[in-house]
Amino acid sequence: MSLVRLNIKGISYSQTQNGAYALILNEVDGDRKLPIVIGAFEAQSIAIALEKEIKPPRPLTHDLFKNFADRFDIVIKQVIIHKLVDGVFYSSLICERDKIEEIIDARTSDAIALALRFDAPIFTYKNILDKAGIYLKVESKKQKADDEHEGVLMDELLDSDSSVPKENYAAKTLEELHKLLEEAVSNEDYEKAARIRDEISKR
């Protein structure tokens, strides 16, 4: 079975499952997308790894795993989404230590969060993509303004609770916004940090 490389296209709030998110993986040499339903914590961890401007003051669980692995010279070489059963994707981490490879079972959301931190490629088998791949156009609301973020839908990811009143950042100066961003990150309020970062990006 041949492997197909995937890239992360974006994350959006799932309209079908309350409290869940849809992680969209894109076929590198093709147009098919692989949507995977993941939990809120894993979605936030993936989004933070994608967003270079947001640095948590303390390590998240996946950051801790990366620090632990670095300390003991363990490297994740690649992630393979190897099985799909009843709508659930199964993944493996291909790890290496002292030139010895080990395969570790992992939830797909955790595997991708770790792949980002190790700069490891993500693959799936062609038969899985044939079975679950779809043609879907994913666009960020601000795609024209920041194409370099390649459809990472941070606003939809972190603003899922529309009942919470949102502060108007349009009236703030850039200096004030940067100060608010630092405060939000130090308080580990990543939802607020993402909204402030979006406003800074617009400028």
C-alpha cells in the first residue's frame, strides 16, 4: 500500500458535533481533503503549534512530551494514519532513539499535535484517502489578508462560544494591542490572544 503525504489545511468548529472541531488535512499532490473530528484541547494544542506568535508561558501537554523526548534523545520521524474503523482514525508515531525505530500507537489528534512540534511529516495510506477523502474548499474569513496562514481557522476554533461578549479591539492602538497580547498569553487566555493577534494581522 502506497503512502500519501498530508499537510494541515485548517481547523474549524464542527457544526455536527457539539464541542468538537474538524481538523482538515490536505493531500500534498492532490485536491482531496481528509476531515478528522478532534476534541477542543487537541484542537487548541494544534492551533497554538501552528501559530508562531503565541507562545504559552508554561508547556502544554504536547510541549511537555516534546521536552521529555528531547531530553532523552527520542525523535518522532513521521506520523502514519494507518487505519479507519467506524469513522475513527488510528495513527502510529514512528520514533527513533540510538538509530533504533519504534512504533507507538496514538490518537490521531495527539499524533498530529506532536508531528507539528517535531516537524515530522504526516502520511496516510492511499486506500484510506480513497475511502474518506473529500473534495472541499476551506477558506479563512480573512484569507486575502493573510494567505500565509493557509486556512488555519483560529477565529472559528477559539470563538466557538458566541454568547461571550467580545471586546472591540479596533479602537486600540498597535502598542496597546501588543501589550494586551502579552498579557493574554501570560494569563494563558489563548482565545483572547488569538482575537488580538487577528486584529494585529489586519493592520
